[in-house]
Amino acid sequence: MSALAALLRPRSVAVIGASADPAKMTGRPIGYLQRHGFAGAIWPVNPRAESIAGLPCFADVAALPGAPDAAIVLLGPERAEAAVRDLAQRGCQAAIVLASGYGEASEEGARRQEALKLAAGPMRLLGPNTIGLVNLTDGIMLSATGALEVGDLPAGRISVVSQSGGILGSLLSRAADRGIGFAKLVSTGNEADLDSSDLLAELLEDPATDAVAVYMEGLRRPEAFRRAARRAAELGKPIVVYKVGRSESGARAASSHTGAMAGSDRVYDAMFRQLGVIRAESFTDLLDIPAALVTGRRMAGQRVAILTSTGGAGTLLADHCGLAGIEVPAPDAGTTARLATLLDEEQATVGRNPVDVTLAGLRPDLFRGAIGALLDSPAYDALVVVIGSSALAAPELAARAIVECQARSDKPVLAYVSPHAPHLVRLLNSRGIAAFATPESCAPMLRALQRRAVPPAPEAPSVDPGLLAGLPPGNLNEAESKSLFARFGVPVTREAVAADAASAATAARALGGEVVLKILSRAIPHKSELGGVRVGLTAEEVPAACAAMLDRLRAASAPAPEGFLVQERVRGGIEMILGFHRDAQLGPVLLVGAGGVAVELFQDTALRLLPITRADAEAMLEELQAVRLLRGWRGAPPADRTALVDAILGFATMVAAAGERLIEAEINPLLVLPEGQGVRAADGLAVLR
């Protein structure tokens, strides 16, 4: 048995620091193990007690009758380290340390946490600063959370990994109230050893788990999370993540809670999108979405039927679906005729969506018939049934009708309970019908049920490291930066470097026509802000423009440039931006978006973690508002999107080739010309170590 398997399904458990008083926090774990039917050996360790809860008590770890599979340490930080060391020496496979006051508290706490990890040696460690774990599948409660005081905790097919112990308890109690069952729940706490990615990977292989909900504050090992997410896609087990730290204050609170870096929220969004991980937008979604997913049903498209016995609630749902881009089409002719016959109404009355059966009352035969007709309809990929106040008197009738009809179809069926009726929500969830109590929950659940394909992990491109030879460290000037981009297949404008005004005029004549004149400087990345860019100059105008630029720089006390850059003027292109930076936590990130001088103002950008595939690059463009310009806006010709995607992939290859040597890089603008005419990098910068 592996250490993680021993932690989740131990045959013997030592409880270090157990109290004989069941009212105390240190007295709870043994009571919970006994109450929930743990069939293995329980070994309390307390030198001041002979027995606890009818079990013989041991003075210390050395006195145990054998090496426990797992142990829960209920001691404070000043004594926990010695207990962990004793357990490791005894041969225990995994220990849970509940105490706080470690890395989340102070530098001294961080040193204490490192000492705890060293004391564990080869033994795996969960925590510290954790509430432990709950295995409802097998009735194993290695936790002191008061949420286990709830009487009825149904087992189910959803497992939970939470970096917060309090959130684990919150989910456990909320799910019990709503009839949603869990398989396993684990709080990882400070993650001195085992982290959320370790537990996620283990739970995905659990035969009792069909979906995993994750409460995330940060990731210590992003690559491990990516591997787990791709394994989830292989197994067909969805991951739903509620990631906190979206605001600056939230990120700060998340970091201080567990000592984990919060990272950039937009980069997390990009990672989740690439991996097919579903992001819960609200805490409620973290329960609602997995409850819908574990039914195993998926939407083949995005058309939903709404069957309601209360018109207002149906309209609410239709509105939320429409805002989320989910279609609520009218029934097809055959379904309309079937409903009209069933309900004895005019086709015009029932030929709408939502389908309102208010006047039919709560008659099981009509209710079943309407559900069956909508599920049979080729016009719909899912059904949402609105449960109105009429069901309060006979909840079993409504629940039985939905369950029986769902069994005859492979389409998802959701239930919105419109009145405040927790017992109805609980009843439906317990029967396998994903039920929710707020209209806002409908659209996120339906979006999560839409089938999604996760592409295979992209391979890092094979490149020649010599392609970076000869480039100096530090900020490259524009000419050097564009030379680097061109080495990796990104087309650049025709241009020439000039040492002085006379040379610049000569270069302008050689290029012909109007040119763009720029100062060339490694120290001035944003040239236009200092008047260092002039567009549409003739060769004759260049010398005066050079002199004016130098005057502006001197007036601003800016450093003298290395020279001038004279480049062809490219007309008719759509301005895009292509950039790279290294996220402090998640690694190299690629940015694509609408470019030009207003890029910070409009912020129309898409992100992906590198490496990427061609499909990733194409998907990034589809996320932009600017994609409408690329397709051809108001009679303009379509832009060369193929060449743009090629440039994105070439830029990504450059990042891979440079490795840690590349700090950041940007092309802005990258001009995308009409279809068949390619792209041109018109400006850019790169910074090398």
C-alpha cells in the first residue's frame, strides 16, 4: 500500500494527543472514527490516560502495538515535531498535523515548518495547519472539524481538495444540507509535504470518485497540477476549481493564509482553459457544478428546454441562459404537436420555451408526458425543470416523475427549486437529479455540462540554441529585438540602422516612399512618449526630424540614443500585440491581443501558458473582440490569420529556445495585412539575462 493510499484508507490509526473528553477538539477524532464505523484499529496516545472511549491508551508512540498506517497529531507546534519524528521512526506511512503557527504565521513559523518536514523523513505529511481528511466512502474520519457533528453525511461520487480547513468543513455541512454526497475530502493546509496536486492525482485514481472539486489559493507545483489535469481528461473525471485571490486584497489574504504565492489570476484562467478545468465563478458553483457533472451526462450542443410550472421563474432562467450564450429555442413542430395533445391546449400556447404547464396543475401523468416530450425532442440538448410552490404539498410526485423520465434519456436534467424549500433540493439531489436553489446557478451548470475536448500536452519545439548567439544581455534595442524575432520566422519590416541624420536620410532614399523614423535606444523602450517616433516622412524631411528628436531627448534629460532606425511604412494592417512574460508562480506566459498605443486602455488580450499548440493560438484569437476586425469588419478584407498564427508559434518557439535567458519580449504593433499578404513586426523589445 502506498503512503497516500494508507493516508486515505488506513487499516490502523494512531491518535497522538487524544483527550478523554469528547467535548474537546482533541477528543473529537476518536469519537468521529467510532461513530462513522471505522473498522480498523484505533490507538490513542496519551501518557495521562489508561483508556479513551473504551480503547486502551498508550503512553507514547514507542508503546504502540505496531506501526500505524496513518496518524493524526493533535499536539501544538512545540510538541508536534517530536511526535512526527517518533512516528517516522516507528514506520508510520503518513501523519496529519493539525496545529497552526507554522509557515502561515511568521518567519519563525516557517523555520518550525521546515524542521517538521525534516523530522518526518520518508513518512508523508499532511499539513500542518490542516483540519485533516474525511473519507465518507469507507467511514474514515481523520479530522477534528465540527462539521462532522452533522447527523446525516451521505456518501457520493465527488471528492474535494481544499487548501483551507474551514472551507472543507463549510462544504461538508452545506452539501449534507442539500443532499449532495462526497467520497473524500482533504484539507492540505500549509502543504509542507503533500500538496493539493498530490491529493488531486491520488483522488482521480479513486474508483469511488467521478469528479473533484478544488478550493485553491495557490499552486506550489504547477507542472504537477497540469499532469493531474491531463490525467483527469484521460479518465473523463472533471475537475472544478474555485480559485480565490482575484483581487489584490484577496491574493494577499490567500498568501498570508497558507504561505503560498497567489500568482496572476488571469494566468490561472489561461491554465484552466488550456487544461479543460472548469472554473467555478462562485462558491455555490463549487457544489452545484460537480453535482451536475457526476451524473455522467453531457450536452451534445447548447440548446436547453425549460419546463416550468411558474412562469416568472422560467423567465428568470431563460434570461440567465441567454446572457451566458446558451440557446433557449422554441420546440420543433413535432414536439409542439405532442405537447398540445398532451396538455389539451392550442399549439400557439405551448409552442414557446420556457414551456409553461402552470394551468395543468401538479398532475403526474401530464408532468411526465411533458418531460418525456422535451427529452425526446431533437431540438434540445438538456432540460431544466422548474419546481414551483405546487410541489411543496407532494414533493415525491415531482421527484419521482423527473427521476423516471431521466432514466429513459441520456440528456442532462437539472431542477430549479423556485420556492425556498431545502427539503426539495435535498430530495432531488439524493435521487441523482442535480437541483439548485438560485436562478444564477443554472447557466454555469449548463456550461459545465457541454462537452469539451482537451488537446494533448504540447511538446516543446526542438530548436537550435545557436539562434541566440551574439545577442547582448539586458534590454535589446528595437533593431536587435526584431533581428531576434526574425530568426524564429516572425516577419519584420524592411529597415536600416543609421548612426546619424545623414545616414538616416540615405537609408530613407534606399527604402523609397514614405518612411518611419525612430530613435534607437536600449534605455528607452517607449519611444513615442518622448517624441521618438515620426511616421510618414520623406527622405528630405528625415534630417530635421532627427535633430528635433535629439532636442526632445535632451530637454527630457533622457539618455542619448545609439542612433536611428529607418523603416518602411506599412499601410493597411490591423495592429496586434504579441508578448511574453514569466509569471512568478506559473511560468512562461504568452499574450496576444489588440495592439497599438491604446493596448493598455482597451486590454483586449488573451493568455496561454507555454508551450502551446496551433489550436491554442487559434483559440486565443477567438477570445478577442479584435477577432471581428481580423475576419473583416464593415467591408474590410479579411486579415491574414494564418500568417498571424504562424507568427505566434514562431514567437513561442523563440521563448522556448531562449529558456531562462529571456526575461520578457513584446511585439507591438504586429501588423496583420489582408489575407495572403502576411504580417510584419513594426516595433518590439526583448530583455535577456
